[in-house]
Amino acid sequence: MLFNSIPFLVFLPLVFALYWGPASKSLRRQNLLVVAASYVFYGWWDWRFLLFIAAGSLWTYALGLADLRGARGRKRWVWLSCLVNLGILGYFKYCNFFIDQFLWMASRLGCAPHAAILQVVLPVGISFYTFQMVSYTIDVYRREIEPTKDGVAFLAFVAYFPQLVAGPIERAANLLPQFLAPRKFDYAQAVDGCRQMLWGFFKKMVVADNCAVWANSILNAGAEPSGGALWLGIFFFAIQIYGDFSGYSDIAIGCSRLFGIRLMRNFAFPYFSRDIAEFWRRWHISLSTWFRDYLYVPLGGSRCAMPLRIRNTFAIFLVSGFWHGANWTFIAWGLVHACCFLPLLVFGRNRKHTDVVAAARAWPSPAELLRMAGTFLVVLLAWTFFRAPDIRTALDWIWRMASGAPGQGALLSGLLTSVKSLAAPGGICLLVATEWFGRRHAHGLQRLPGRKALRWAIYCALIALIFFFSPSQSREFIYFQF
Amino acid sequence: MRRFIVQISLFLALLLGLAAGLATVCLAFPARFLPDDDYNMAWLDKVRRLEATCGAPQRLILIGGSNLAFSLDSERLAREAGWTVVNLGLNAGLGLGYALATAEPYVRDGDVVVLVPEYGQFADWDGDFNRIAITIDVQKQPASALYRRGMYGLPDQLAEYVKWKSFNLFRRKTVFTDATLRRSGFNRLGDYVGHLGKPSPGFEVARAKDVARLDPAIFRALSRYVAAIKTRHPQASFLVSYPSFEARSFDNQRAWIEAVARELARLDVDVVSAPEDYRFEAELFYDSAYHLNAEGRRLRTERLLRDLAKWQAGRRAGLPADGP
């Protein structure tokens, strides 16, 4: 079920009413309802996906219980649990990639082996909930949390519908205790949750979906786009992916607050970052901290010699790229980020900007503005790899962008045909302005005028913008494919 | 909790009120911005001809989307086979359901109704907001006419319609679909001839369709439609032919087309053509994978003439139609 669909408009109020109505009498009933609702939400795509999530949850839960009984060979159990979970993920996500690479290498060596490409359908959100289960197993192994005996709460933790298919990737230490404790309805939380959802819908349906029209028209065009057009296309893609993914996260976090459950923050206005290190503290926070805690730190983190620190940094960026999909372009994307991060690491400047930009001022200084623009430019360059279908195309695009040929007038005038085509540039302006002035808060709409009439007028205006300017065909969220 | 419910309810009531007000304005006032020469205004001429030819001998009513408008020479059908042709093909966005509902009151004994829907129409009986716009803004009928023609798909279409109309409310003149297409481009039998002799502006090849999206309810609705008319007019005949379709698009959608053909063969209608017979090469098309140019149109008309002659011969001999 998509957040931006009619079934969800019916589903959410129904689950909300049952959750705070009949189910509110006991914690177990509320958790059972969360599990049932989450399975309906997930099964809406394909009921067969439920088999994987249910089997994975039960497997992880059972191994957690084995740990509770003080089973010997804990290390073996944790390895087994992680290998099974990551093995399933690897099969669905990377099987064909490795077959392809094997065939390519074999052909280079003069052999012609016969291997069929498998018709594998990737279950939606498998990368997200698998990582969540793996984090539980490792945290239990490290004794950072107690393994839970409450199976229903554990199933709710894995399948919790607001964040099931595209995160934030929650840690057991944050989410699981919330399913084990009674919840009380909090008016302020619920209202702010609704606002955050509204802002998320705006980012997704107005900004991202309209930017997608521009980006796809330029980057999917059969004719070879000029350098100028490519800059524009990649710019719109950068905004599209931010609006799409952070929009999803806002909807997920806001929706969860309606149920009295707090999810971790996933985006903190990353395009206002002053260097790449700051960008990665603000972009897809739940994934970057996951890799930090479960890969970077075990490898030695930053408490080791510089060569090892460099190796560790490259490891998390490359794995992070590969997590996004089975294509060399994603690995190249990670590599570009790692290379840009490297000078900051070597010169010890990677934690220089840990505060909010222009924290005590309304506007940034010229130096801050330059730093933000420079960082954004580097991020754009990296998005080129992310968006291109293959490495060769990405390099070709970058070559053209560097050549600086002007944009294709005909292409742009074709895009600017009606009032609706201004939705993307207009939406971007509104997004940037709102997020700039809201950058000290958790989301763009957290601080609104005190007068109720004015607040309601803002809500109505945003809803009108969503209604009038969202493309008629609703699009899936980009991160569902990962 | 109570406070939250009250506030949310009040806000939703406000929103609903605003939405209902906007929808009412859009439905109550026909657009003034549509020029008389708009492409979709041709629907008026088509319905008028349907009405005027009631009771004419050997009447052939063609129902489908723009494949019929662009890709058929009705004058030749009339000239060579003596049919009184009414070509209702205009826009697949109207939905097959709407086109059939429009024709229903005018079908008489002796009429031959040929169904030639675009393949995509078998996934979407309702069409898009075009049918509301045609009813309210072109035919200037009250909104109740929409209700009389069925409520299928109305909520979605209404939202799209309100968007479309609101965006155009303050414009002096606009067009419905494509600015290069005109009502004056149609001939008196309902064929679009404005594109003949013009170079192709290019078109998109249709992509593969997931056969799972084929809607069985559409075939049941078709079956009910045919049965209902045959009860009132037993001498009316229903035939099925296939739209002209560009070769690569056809190949991309072959599984879909075969599934459509299988379903149509089960209906109580005479299937007079085979889909493959109307698969044409790309150079015969104008601006879409369904719209033929002059040469393509000539070939398609010849094939339909042949299919209809074969069907007539079979009927005279008392044989069932050959089928594809």
C-alpha cells in the first residue's frame, strides 16, 4: 500500500480508530493490531512477501530466545542468524548481479558457461527490515538490549507499517521498548505528527513527483542531452530524490506519532550542509548510523591508525553504495563520496560542522553560502552515478557536463508548456524557503504561527497545492526499490 | 483524544466544504473557454449523426476510440459497401462504457454495431475525466446526466476534472487535448481527415502491458450490454474488429492482445477480424501507435471492408462467422 494512495486514506483512520478505541484497553491488543495492520499494509503489494517477513521475524526472535537461555556458542548463533537474514537479502537483491559478473569474467577468460538469469522479484522494503532484524541480533549479542520474550511486540517491531518499506531503519533499543510499554495519546504529538505528514506529502507529491517529470524528460530522452540540459536534469533528480525519500520519512515519522511511537530522525536538511561529512550526518541518518555502529566501529572505527581509518571509511561508503542496489553505479556513487570525505578525514576536519548552519542568524554568511554550494555541487556529481543506468553513461554525462554546452532550448520549452509545469521550480522554492527557516527544528512545519486561523489557512493551502499540482499518476517512492 | 478528534473533524469538514463548493461550481457552470473548433466538440456532431440516422437501412455504428477517427475511411465503406456509417470514434479517454452508454438509446433493429476499442480500454472501462468534460462542457448537459450514465470511476474522474477546469477557468481560450487537432478536421461521417497528407510528428511506441491488469468485469459488462440491446432489438447485430496498431507496439503487447482476443471470442458477438490483420508497420502511422496516415488508413479500410463482406456472405448463407 502506498502512502499516497486512496486505500491508505481509508486504512490509516481505521487503524487509528481501532488502536485508540477497542484495542487501547490492553497493550497486547494494541500490538496485535499493529502486527495485523502492518501485514495488511505489506501484503497489499503481494501477499507472498508476508512469508519472508514472518519467517525472518520468527527466526530472529527464536534465536534471541535461545540467547536468553544462555545457550552455548552465542557467537555461532549470532553468525547463523545474520547469515540467514543477509543471505535471503543477498539472494533477492544480488543474485543476478553476481551471475552477470561471473558470466562476464568467464567470457573474458574465453569460456562460455551457460547460466540462466533468474526471474527474481525483490520483496519491497526487504533491505530495511532485514537490517532492523540484524541490528536486533547484534545488540542482543553485545548485551546492549535484553532479548524480548514478547513475540507479538517483536513482530510489531519488525513489521511496524509506517517505517516498514523505506525506513527509518530503527534500532531495537529505540523501537522495541516502545512496544513493551503502555502508550498514551498525546495531543501535541499527534498534531505535530499530522503536520509532519502533510509536509512529507507536499515534498513527495508536489516537489519530487514534478521534479521527476523534468529529470526523466531530460535524462531518459532518446537523443543525447547537452551538458547544460544534463546539469538541469541532475539538479532536478537531486531534488526529486530528496523530496521523495525525506518526504517518505516525514510521512512515516508523522504517522507513527499518531500511534504514540517515536521513530528516529532520518533527514536533517542535508542540502544545507557545509561539507560532505556534515552531509552524511544529515542524509539517511538511520542507514549511515547503522553502518557506523555495525560496520565502521567493529572494523576499528576512528580509533586506529590513519591507513586503517581510511580503509574503514571506504568500506562503509562502498557497502552503503552496494546496499542501494546491484549495480556498479551505486558502488561508484559510494566511491565518489568516500573520495570527497577522505581529505576531511586526513586533515581531521570531518567533525568541523556539527551545528546548524547560521544557527543564530537568519541568513548564511557568504563563506557558508559558498561552502553549501560547493557541497551541493559535489553531491550533484555523485548523483550522476546514482541516476545513470551504467558507468559508461555516467562518465559520458559527466564529460558533457564538464564541456558546458548550453541547455537544449527546445527541450525546455517543451517542458514549460503550462501552469502545471511551473510546479517543480515553484515547489523547489517553497521547499527551500520553508526548510531554511525551519532548519533548527525536526521538520519544515514544526514552527507555525500562533494564530489558529493562519495555521489552518497554511494547511489548506498545502493541501490545495498537493491536489492541484500532483501528477495524476501517483508514483512509487524511489527507495522502495532498494 | 476528544480534542484531537474534534479538531480533525472540524478541519476535514472545512476541507470537504471547500472541495464540494469547488466541484459544484465546476459541474454547474459549463466552461466558456472551449472554442467551437475544439477536437472534442466533434462529439456533438457524432451524436447528432447517430440520432439523425436512426432507422436508416444498413446502418453501421462504429464504437471505439481515436483509432476509428484517424484510421478509417468511412466514406469508402459507404461508397463501396453501401453502409450508412456513423463513426463514433473520438477519444479512448472517454472510456468504452461511456461510448456504449451514449450509443445505447439510438441502436435499432437492423443496425450493425462494430466494436473496435483500443487494447488499453480493456483495463479501464471508465476512461478518464474526459467523459465528465464532454457531458458538462461540450454537451452542456446537467451533472445528473453523469449519474444516469453510471457512477463508475466518477470520484477519480471528478478530481481530475476539477483540476483541469480550475486551471483553465481564467483562460480566454484553450483546447481540450491537442492544439493541432480540430473539430473542423472531421468529415461528415465522423472520420478525422485533418492529418491526411501531413508528415508524422513522431510517436511513442506502446510498452508491454501486464496481462494481470486485464479487467474481466469489462467483458462481463460488454456481454450484459449486448444481451440488453438484443432483448429490445433482436435484429441488431454486434461485431468485433480490432484497432490498427503499430507493429512494435503490437509485439510488445502481444500477450495482452491475445488475452483480449480470447475473452472477446467467448462473448455472444461475431468476431470478424484477427488482431494480427491490423498490425501495421511504423511508417504507416501518424502521431500515435493507433493513428494511421493516409496510406495506412487505405489499407485498414480495405481489410475492414473484406472482413465485413465475409461476415455478410456468411450471414446470407446462414453460416456462423468464421472468426479470426
